[in-house]
Amino acid sequence: MTVRKHILENLETLFYGLPSNKFRTSDIQELAYEGKKEFGKFLGSPGTYTREFRRMRTDGIIKVKKLNRKNRQQIWILQSIKD
């Protein structure tokens, strides 16, 4: 399992499961700790997850819309995932 695949699986669950598709940057960072629980080891630090999320946006793998910040948290809406 890679950090990118871990993020992608969680975003797919969000995209196909919830009607709002909203999430925060901190939700992506918290996947680092969930990975520790799921796989018994860290796949990367919260910073690694943030960098990979940014790469996924710039590479066109995911398309997100940035909403206004709330309490210093960036909120995103997932618009599409490249198959």
C-alpha cells in the first residue's frame, strides 16, 4: 500500500458514499494514523500525506474545489476522480 493509494481509496469512499463530498486537509493528514492502525506501520507522516494530496491535484488524478477556510482548516469538495 502506498500513501497515494491510501488517499485514493479513502477519497473514492467519500466520493461514492457521501452526498456532500466535503472534507478537510486535516482529514487527509489523519490518514497517516489510520494507516498505522490498518497496516501496523506508518506509510508516511501527516506531511507526506499532505504533499501527496497536493501532487494528486496537480497531476489531475483528483479534481477538488477549494471552499472558504473555517477555523484555519481548508475545506474541499471532491468533484471527480480520474479512473
